[in-house]
Amino acid sequence: PQLRQRRGGCRPRLLRAPPKTTPGGVTPARTALRRHRVFCQLPNGDWALCTVLTTSGDESVLKVSEGKVLRLKTESLQPANPEILDGVDDLMQLSYLSEPSVLYNLQYRYSQDMIYTKAGPVLVAVNPFKNVSLYGTEYIDAYRNKTMDSPHVYAIADAALREMKRDEVNQSIIISGESGAGKTETAKIAMQYLASLGGGSGIEYEILQTNPILEAFGNAKTLRNDNSSRFGKLIEIHFSTTGRICGAMIQTFLLEKSRVVQCAVGERSYHIFYQLCAGAPASLREKLNLKKVDEFKYLKQSCCYSIAGVDDAQMFRTVTEAMNIVHISKEDQESVFAMVSAVLWLGDVSFTVIDNENHVEIIVDEASETVAELLGCSIEDLNLALSKRHMKVNNENIVQKLTLAQATDTRDALAKSVYASLFEWLVEQINKSLSVGKRRTGRSISILDIYGFESFDKNSFEQFCINYANERLQQHFNRHLFKLEQEEYVEDGIDWAKVDFEDNQDCLNLFEKKPLGLLSLLDEESTFPNATDLTFANKLKQHLNSNSCFRGERGKAFAVRHYAGEVVYDSSGFLEKNRDLLHMDSIQLLAKCKSSLPQTFASKMLAQSDNSISVPYRSSAADSQKLSVAMKFKGQLFQLMQRLESTTPHFIRCIKPNNLQLPAIYEQGLVLQQLKCCGVLEVVRISRSGYPTRMTHQKFARRYGFLLLEDVASQDPLSVSVAILHQFNILPEMYQVGYTKLFFRTGQIGKLEDTRNRT
Ligand code: ATP
Ligand code: MG
């Protein structure tokens, strides 16, 4: 169980000894210049492979592309790898690990549809934005039977399976990357591989069918990705003792509910709205009083109704079929769609001013009548919930009339929470259907598909939460790949020059410290009735200005130095989004409804209002008192990290080669920035200079001792191990002997394993 051959299914295609390197992993430039292959930087910043024609003084004349000649300062050139290393499938094999050589290698492969490349223990996946013929039964079988070993998601999934069985340890596949980089597709490809093992009773098929459902309700077209996941997802796939799939459990994180009531021009709300309107059969259409998409206010505001190449009506059928498969009854499906329609119609509910203080009542029209009908309440109840608020002031119950702005906010808050509750409810139903129950063995593989680091021109509360999550994941990544690595060497007395790595603990402290961290201060400010986004921003500046990861900006803005770069946040809307108020009146409205789903949602909301840990947001005791959004997210994140800590992680970093969602365009600058953000370059450098394979002396002696020609039965494990090393002529620079373990450089154990398997 101690064998940690971390290379997964990737065996270097070019078998050669690792090149001698300086401590930094880079050989001096002079060697390369002799080979006349170098990288030069073009005026647009891109690196181009070129040949040196002549060098005189401190300048070189270069041939860039066919016929084109340039004269450049020699010192600005970067050495390129020899041709034989073009397109190696593991970046670890590159002699020169410079940024241009990594970029070139990925591009070289990408241009030949080899979208997967290893970076030591990490799989890098460059989004092809087109169908590549790398998937399906044939490929799955090839990876299972080991007739194929080039880097692939299948190889990662296969390694996870093997390690789960061999080590009896749960595994995780952690997929990260920017929006549109291919995380969700990659997660599905991994699921496909695992599902192909079969489970009997069709459970594996059921698991795959959760994807269209969750995507319909949780994905939307954004400017970055036509199918952007607006939530994070962890799916834990359970296996029986015989290694077959026996169930699954899905956990979701932080659905972007603001999208339901508001979305930017050119984007869409959640797919299901359009799918339902386009695909509902006539009877359902009539029952739910559906209109065309461009007739609903919530959908109209972004002026975007369709997605190129997507047939929403067809998708609707796919989704309902998937719902059948995960055992959501036809009756429940109809209730679900009634809620979807109710949310749409809520957006059309309008108000009329009834006095000179701008107080309002809802207008009784098709919109309000349809909402009342679909929720199963009376128009009067709906009006009461949207136009009045019950409050307790000085222990006295009073009723406050709402202004137009307040009523509109209340309406939108209701729409958002009905939709978010619906999403949660669906996940629950799916989990019930996939539940392992008594068949549980405890072994599982979890796949995490979570939003990557985000830095836009304008960054708000959502980016704040997402980037906080990424700091946590980055720490997990660091710990596993760097810290554990180093500690293990040191513990076992191995001589290994320490390699520094970016530790992001300071940034995490900035978020999590109590009482003076970003999250605590945000929650504190959220409890003050008179606080505004500006007072919040000022409070941050007052308390955190001395923190090296924090920088106050003008007005409501502040900046955080994340591991992936500095992000300036605009605190507008932070307090409101964090409070995420849904007034008691709205919850009571749902509780009173005759339809079953609103009632279920209301009980859930009431149950979640845990007074013991809540903070009172307003003086009004009648408000729903619940955990703030940031605190709930933090809790989820801690739980997630705990779960991941107990697994062997496998990392996949998805890279988006262009912002146009088009095939065959590889923008170096964009790729480089992503490689830096996810630490790929660091990983390669560190992994290569280390000893990634290790085994205890006992285990090594037991596993390979029988291959020895001499009789060693009486000898201690260490002596046996050394004898094996000698017999197989493993060079001294390829291994180190620790107190308890043997440490090997990449590829060394392969030789022994091959011999062992042949014997
Ligand atoms: P977000 O964070 O916005 O959810 P994401 O990282 O999950 O983004 P995906 O939705 O997985 O991104 O991928 C975006 C698009 O890229 C897909 O809809 C698909 O068109 C294309 N794509 C990604 N991976 C592949 C692949 N392996 N083969 C073909 N196309 C792909
Ligand atoms: Mg996604």
C-alpha cells in the first residue's frame, strides 16, 4: 500500500535519463545556443521558436518563420529544447522548463489534438472547443487494458480506481480552471470512465443522467461560456467491495441566484427557463400558462434567448427523460415545472402606488393570478407578502407598508429563494435516488468541479466567495504537492535541497481571522441595520490596512492579494448579498401555499434559521434569522476540505486557449496566465527535482526480493533492497535510501515492475 507511483497511467514515451539540472531546473543558455534552436519574443509578446543564424557581439540574427529574419539581443533569447523533445507528453521531460518551452510544448500537442499533457502529477487539459476523437468505449477499454498510456482523463480516473483498491483509501479528482476551460466536460469524461465499470441495476447510467438535470437548472449562457456552471459541485461515487459502482452523493455549492432576476446583456438565465418554454407539450404549456421566452420580463432584460447550436426544446425532452431515470415522478416533475413557471411569472408581477407615500399593492392581472395559482395561494396572501411587512418593534407587532422599491426587492427575493430552494430540492431527490443505503462500503471517488479563480474588471461578492474557495483549494494543492513532499524527505533523512513554494496561509488568514478578518468583519457589518457598503469598506480599511495581503482602494473598493494575483473588489451589494434576506412574510406565504413544493421549501427555510448561531440582521425579530451567505459558504468549504483531506487527490487543471470559444486558436498570453494561476510550472519544477516514487524497505524487499539471483532469505530488508538496486543497475543518482523508505526518481520503478510482471 505504500507504493506511491504517482505517475498514474503516464509512462514517458521517450525513455531517457532525466537531464542534469541546476538547482533551478534550468541549464545555462549557452548549451542551447549551440543547438541554434531558441525562443525569441515577438513584438506582440508571444514567443516564437526560431533558429540562430549568426551571433556577433551581443546580438543574434534569427530565422523566425519561413524566410523571416530578425536581429535581437542575444540575452533576450531563451534556449529551446532539442527537437526530439517536441511534444513530450509530460512536461517533466523537458530539459528546459522555461515559460516559452512549456507554452510551446502544449501548443505543439494542442495543434495535433493532443489536448492532454502531464505536468508531473497534474494533468493539464487544454479545451479543444471541438469534438476530438479521444473518447468512447474503444478508448476506455484501451486505458483499462493499459494498451494506451498517453495522458488522459481516463488515465487519471483509472489511476484513482486502482489506488482506491490497492491502498484502500478514498480518492478525489479535483478539477479546476477558469470559466469555459472545460471543467464540467472533464468531470463528465471522468464519470463516463468510472460508469463504464458498470454497477448492475443501471445505477451507473442514473449517475450520468444527473448531469443534464443539474446543467438545466444550474448552468446558463454567460459571455465566457455558453454552458457555464453557476454552482460548484462535488459528486462522490461509491463502490462496492467488488469494485462496482453502488451509488453516489452530490453536494452543491453557492448557486448564483441573482441570475434568476437579473442578468447581463448577451447572457441568459438558467437553461431550464428556455427549455421549458420551448419544449413543454401543449397540455403542460396550458396548465402552467407558459408564454414565449421574450414575453417574460426576467428573460427579456438580457436580450438573449437562444444559444448557437442548441435546441432548447430537444433539451427539455432530454431533461425530463433524465428525471424519469433518476426516479423523479411525473407528478413531481410537474410540480417542479410549476415552480419554474411561477418564478418567471413573479417577474411580471407589478405594483400600483396607493398613497402619496409611494406605498404599493400588487396589480391583479394575469401575472399575479398565475403566480397565486401555481403556488397555490390566494391573491390576497400574495399581495400581503409582497406589499406589507410584519415587524416587532419594542415587543409590539406592527405592520409596515412597502414602497415600490421595497416591494420589488421583496418580489425578487421571493423569486430567487423559490428557485434556489427548487435547485436544492432537486439535488436532494437525486441523492435519494442514488443513495447507497446499506450497500455502502465506504470506498469512494469524489469528483470536484468548482469555479476557478476569477478576476474581472468589476469583482463583486460572488468573486469574493469564489476566490476565497480557490485560496482554500490552492492550499490543499500546495500541501499535497509541495509540503507533504518536503516533509516526507526531511522526516526520512533525505538530502534534498528545499524548494520554496508560495504559501498562501497569509491570504487565508486575511479571510478567516477572528474577529478582524474579511469574513468576520463582513458578518459584523451585516448585522448593523444602518451599515452600508461604504461603512463596510471603511471598516476593512481601518482594521486591515497593515495586512500585507490587503490594500484599501478608493471609495467602496478594496484589493486582496490572492495567490493568483491581486483582485480589486467593489463592495457594492456585499452586505445585501451576504444577508440574503427573505422576510418572514415570504416564508409564511410559502408555508400557507396549497402546492406541496412551496410548503417543503418553507419548512426547510425555517429549519435552516438556526437562532443559536445566527446574527440578527435587522432590529426586526420577524425576519428570517439565518446564517449569512459567507458563513454558510465557509462552513461548506471547511466540510469539503475535511472530506478531501482524507482522500488521495488527483489534480486536473483545465486551460482555456482563447476567449472566443473557438477551436485551433492558442493564445499564449492567456494560457501562460492560467498556468501561473494554477501553479503548473512550479509543480513540474518541484516534482522533477524530487523523488516522486517511494516504498518502505520492507515492502520493496518483499515485492522484488524474489527477483534476486542470490539467496537473501536471511537478510534484513535494507540489505535485500540494496542488493536489488545493484542487481538491476539502478544508478545512485536515481534513488536515495531513507531511514524507512527508498526514494526514486521518475521512471525507475517501472523497470522493476516490468520484470516482476514478466516473471
Ligand atoms: P464554467 O466554470 O463556466 O462552468 P467549465 O470550465 O465548466 O466552465 P465547460 O462547460 O466544461 O467549462 O466547457 C466549455 C465548453 O468547452 C463546452 O461546452 C464544450 O463546448 C467545450 N469543451 C470543453 N471540454 C471539451 C472537450 N474535452 N471536448 C470537446 N469540447 C470541450
Ligand atoms: Mg462548468
